[in-house]
Amino acid sequence: MSQENVEIVRGLQPGPDVDITELFVVGRDDVEFEAAAAAAAPAFTDDFVCIFHALSEEPRFGIDGLRRSWLDWLAPWESYRTEIKELVDAGDRVVVVSRDFGRRPGMDLEVHFDGCAVWTVRDAKIARAEFFPTDRAAAFEAAGLSQ
């Protein structure tokens, strides 16, 4: 079952060349987002929760909450992409270890940093996503693992 969870989470990750700002911000009006959200909805539980720990400890709910969190995170970035370095099986949780790349307006070069996210899978659907953009130790602890 846990390898199945890893594959579910892997399937939701954008490719390494996908600019995430284009997924959530650039050219995305509400009609486009509603269509994308409807297509993604079957992958998430009805009570899906996400937390971007670098922004707030306050949970946000549903796909709309996920979008609002990403919009808050992406606000200072002109482009932003992520490359998966490792997926760690933790039973009903999957730790996504990534290298994130971003470029702010007026910058020619990208900056990069290592991040982590913990995705919780329940009944083959995503029930929770917690993002730890700069705190790998906290992500592993949230997944019940040591580094």
C-alpha cells in the first residue's frame, strides 16, 4: 500500500521544467482554475488540508485553500519550479525532498534551495499536504521519521 501512496504523490508533482507560477498565477483566471480544480478533485479527500509552514501554521482547506497557499508563496517570484530529488515512503505519508528554483522580478539568475513536503494519503486520495520549504528536519519529524 505505501508504494502505491508514493506513486499517487509522484503523479501529482509537476515536472522539473514546469513553471509553477504559470499553473497558479500567470494567465489563470477563475474559469481556468475551476476547470483544473474539477479535474484534480478526485485525487483529494473532501476534507483535504494544506499548510505552508513558512507562511503560517494556519491550515487551509480544499483545493481552493491549496491554490491560495501557493499564490501567497509565489507572490514574490516571477518564475518558480521544483525538481524532485527523492520520495520517501513513510506508510500513509510520503516525504517529497526537492530542490526548488526561483527567480524574482529583475533577476537574471535563479536562486535555489532544498525543500520538503509531507503528503498524507488516505484511501488512495491526498488528505493533507504540509510544505516545509527550508526545514527538512521538521518535515521528516512530521512524517514520523528521523533523517
